[in-house]
Amino acid sequence: MYCDVAYKLLNPQFMLLSFQACLDDFSHHNIDVACNLLETCGRFLYRSPETSIRMGNMLEILMRLKNVKNLDPRHSTLVENAYYLCKPPERSARVAKVRPPLHQVQFLFQLPFLSLKTLC
């Protein structure tokens, strides 16, 4: 489904309407369908400019429904995983290690021996 939406073969509004229908009747199999929609094309819909606001609102509704309804652990985990797949938590950027030039030169000397070792 992601390819269909990402390559404009399927209208993104159709996916939003399908997701909205699942949220309107948020029970049993509709939870599974909503999570599957989010896992396949939710991140694209959340990141694309024309659907980001509406998708953000629907994600908030999804989390409110999860908290209000008494879901079994399987459905609760499905909803959380789908939500965080679409909208990952903010985290700080990784700090790259600065290696001295001597380490880089040593690796270049070891490279031919590593390739010979794999051949033997």
C-alpha cells in the first residue's frame, strides 16, 4: 500500500478516509486494520505536506482511544508500535567519534590481510 500512495497510484485521501472509518468503530478487527494502515503508509502520510496536519490529528485521536478503551495487551502493543512507527519520539543526534589519522592508516594496512583471510 505504501507504494500505491507514495507513487500517487492511490489517492492519499482514500487512505485517510479508511483510517478514519477504522477510528469511528475502534474495536477488534478495525484495530488490526488501522494498525496495518499505519505500518504500511502512515509515516508517508504523516511526513507529506498535504496530509500531515490531518494525519497528526488522527494519530492523537488514536492514542486517546487507546487510553480510553480497555484494550487487551495485544491490541495495545499493536497501537503503540504503529503510532511510534509513524511518529518516532524525538531524540538527540548521534555524536560521531573522531578517530586519529593513525587509526585510519592502520586499517588500510590491515585491509589486504583481512581479504586474504576470508579467501582462505
